[in-house]
Amino acid sequence: MEFFKLEIVTPEGVIFDNNVKQVTLPGSEGEFGVLPGHATLVSLLDTGVIVIDNAEGKEIAVAINSGYVKVDEEKTLCIVEGAVAISGDDNEIAAAIEAAKKLLKSAETTNATIATAVSKIEKIKG
């Protein structure tokens, strides 16, 4: 199984830096996936949820409000204005979901984009 490095950075610092199988990103033109060996590109990121399939096969979600991504064959770097990772035990996840909803709703974007991202966050808890 091939992996590539994913790094998510905010003004406060690095919030994710690890090898992953794939990542789905909320691009400004719509969601897109990145796999190992992906062609080089730079894209704006819109308000939404980054969904990470990590090396252990676990899915991790990170809510973001805006940013950009640089993809090359071996590394994907996301520079975002604000981010909240959804992981941990049930209490941590509940608090992270509320923080993610707040971050998404504060973004300067369309109501439809915010509603879609919040809906995706709410489904994480199941």
C-alpha cells in the first residue's frame, strides 16, 4: 500500500502531519480526492471538511474555513485560516463537533456551503 505525507497548517501551527492513504479536500470548484502519486497542483480550499484516510485505515475529519492546498507526488500541504480536528473519545468528539460548527458558521461563504459542511460534521458522530 502506498502512502503520501499530508500536512495541515494553521496560523497557530501544524495540526496534522502524517502519512495517509488518501485525502478528500473541499476545493473552491468542488470536492476532490488526492492519492499517492497525484499530479502537481495548487488550489484554493473552500469552507468544508477535509476527510483523511490515515495509514491505519482510520478516517479523520478536519473542519476548515478557507485556505489553499499544494499537491505534489509525495506530499500534500494545506495552509488554512482555521481548523478543528474531529477525533478522540466521545466527549472530545462532541466538543470538537461544536467547535467545528462554530468555525464553519463564522466563515464568509454561502449558506449552502456552510449547511453542507455542518451536515457532514454532524454525520461523523453518527
